[in-house]
Amino acid sequence: MNKTYALVFAGSLGLTISGTLMAADDYITLASTTSTENSGLFDAIIPAFSEETGIDVRVVAVGTGQAFEIGRRGDADSLLVHDTAGEEQFVADGYATERLNVMYNDFVIVGPSDDPAGIRDSETVIDAMQRIAESESPFASRGDDSGTNRAELRLWEDAGVTPQGEWYRELGSGMGPTLNTAAGMDAYTFTDRATWVAFDNPQDLTLLFEGDERLFNQYGSLLLSTERFPHLKHDLAAQWHEWLVSEQGQQAIADYKVDGQQLFFPNAE
């Protein structure tokens, strides 16, 4: 099926929308993360959903915090994000009626191959973060209230570190641009594994720390409230929400690989 791509001007957010060409009204708008978009996952699974249902999915790729804002304004029919605590609060606040686990992967820390902070030898991610801070090695942070940025900030807090000073650069960027900046300045950065694997401009960056259970990265789908947002395409959004956790959707997620490496692991309950 032919793919079409469109750009939507939304201030300085640089929102990207992608999907398959369908009838004018047979689509939903999905607010989701830059990691799911940058990794190529949606290009792999949306055509399967569209072929089965006749519904297009147009993805607005932003940080999770911005996705929540879009959802609170009623400007998206569905959300797929990765901040479980924030998602549960979103439901508790009445913006959504259901949250479902869809898939997971993990976060990693990448940095210059000479590893000036010595995090390769760290036993825990907390130790790795403390070594970066103590050595004041350059660190590029997304700084965009994304799920990745929220996870990073929780780790700094757990490490007893208030990141600030010239060594800590808050970029206000998506994951791809943040990796590009880190590569250009030989800095450490905190990234989801999927975007890192799909990243094609590593320069001297290499994966330096992984495997701590604190780096678990869960993604969830949110079904928005029909009462609060009567204008949304709830019937179509429900089909997407349910397909993601169906046998077909979970298999499509599991089948997506880059260079033979599976990037997301389905775990619908």
C-alpha cells in the first residue's frame, strides 16, 4: 500500500504525521512518542492495521508530556506513550477511561568511546549517573518532558544529583536530534534502545551502559474519554487500541526488527 507523509505546522514542535492514504474520514490521530516514530515501528505496523480495518493512523510524534497535553486538549483520538505513572494519572484525572500495557523495551546510556566518566565499569545505572556528574563529563539531555526525559530525571534524583552547570545541556529536542547533538559534542546521553539501534549517525558514540532493571521502559495505550471528548473518533480509536493488544497487533510488534534485532517486546495482559 502506498505511503504518504505530511508535515503539520504546530509552532516550534515540528510535529510529523504519517499514515496510509484512505477515505477522508477513515483515520484517527494518534499522539505518540518520537521513539516509536524514529525507530520505524509505525511504518511497520500501521499498514497491517490499516489493511485489516480500513482505518488510517496519522501519528503526531512528540514527547510524552506533549502527547498528554494534546490529549488533554482533545486534539488526538488516541495516545501511545511511555510514562506509566503519568498515564495512570491521566486516567485518574478523567481524560481517559482505560490504559493497557502494549510493549516494552529498555533505556541505555551511550557516550564517547573513550568513556571519560568510566561508566563501563558501573555496577548500577545510579553509579553510572553519579560518575558522569562527578567527572562533569558533557551530558546531552532531551529536556523536553518526554517519557525518556522524565525517566532520566528520576534517575538523577535517585542518584542524589541535581544536574546543572556547563556539563549538562538541556536541548528541548526529540531523541534523534539529541543523539545527533551528543555525537557532535562527544557527550553522554540517555536514550531508548530502539532509537539508538535505528540511529545512523553515531560518529564516536557507543553503547556504554545497559541491563539495570531501572532501565525498563513500558509503553501504554490510552483510550480517551467519550464523555469529556464527544467530538473524537472513539469507535475508530477503540479498534486501534484493541488491535494493539490483540494477537495480530502483538505479533506485528514482535516481528519488527532492525538489523535483525527486535526493538519492542509485546506484553499485553
